[in-house]
Amino acid sequence: MTIYGAAECRDSLRQCLLAGAELEIDLSGVTEVDSAGVQLLIQAKREGARLGKPVRLVSHSPAIQEIIDLYRLASEFGDLMIISPR
């Protein structure tokens, strides 16, 4: 989830959000994330709220856990985050 794939991810997330009643984003496979990826997740959560469709982030990878902690965004996302031992 870096700037290089953010546009493609954004379009896919939007289509999934529009197609269903809710959206669950599995982050277990994310090995790299930058500020564009963070913006993408924030945008997905806000768009879901605007549409009345819950967006949940699940299975946070170590890379996601690190960036959420770095930017202090746990309260922004509001999802249960299980921290696994490193």
C-alpha cells in the first residue's frame, strides 16, 4: 500500500464499497505502507461512513500496526487491533 499502487487500490476499494452493504479490509498481507496507503484507509473509512456502510480493518500486519502507531491513528480507525508478538 504505497503511492505506486494507491490509485488502483482506491478504485477497487470504492467499487467494493459501492457493491456491498459493508466492507472488510484484510490487511494481513500488507508488507509495505506509506502515507498514501494511510490516506487510502482513512478515505475508505470516511466514504463508508458517508454511505452508511461500515468499513472494518482486520488482521493488521506488522507494517500496518507500525504506521498506525507512528501516526497515532488507532482512534481514527476505531477497529479492534490485535497486536501479535514480534
